[in-house]
Amino acid sequence: MITLSLKADKKTKNLSGLTLGKKFREKFELDKYDETEDRIFIDISTKIFSMNYQFFMGLFADSIKKLGTRKFISKYQFITGISLKTKISQFTEQAAIDLSK
């Protein structure tokens, strides 16, 4: 089990943009974790109020491509409020559609 934390600074309350998502992907070394059998917990600070689809794709599109949707959902567990969990679930479903085109 590995836990990665997405924390907010004083200015950051919203995670947005493909570029920022890719920066977090690199910071967290997700390519390395995609290759392991470990379950990954992403702990998102309650001070972060929202995340947009572009950020999610920057952070997780490569993982969804490599693992497939089912394995991604099983491997990556999100620790956050219900609102963001719902959004992440919707983003995962949309990513599966977009990446299959």
C-alpha cells in the first residue's frame, strides 16, 4: 500500500489544467507505480474544493491507458470528500470513453 498526498497551499483550492496534472504525475512517479502490484491511495486534502477533467487526464490518462479502466479503479483509491470522489468517478468513466476513440 502506497499513499500519495495532494495538498493545497494557501492559493490552491482548485486543481486544473493538463500541464499541472502532468507535473503532479511526474512528481508522484506514477509510471513507476503503474508497474507495481501495490494498491495506491491518493489522499486529496479537504482544502481542495475541485478538480477539472484536464487536470485528471494529465495526472491519470497514461495510467488508464496502461492498466485499463477496471484495473485503474482497483489500483487507485481516492481518499477525499464525497463531492470530489463523485467527480473522479465521472472523470474515470469519461476518460475510458475518450481514450478508446
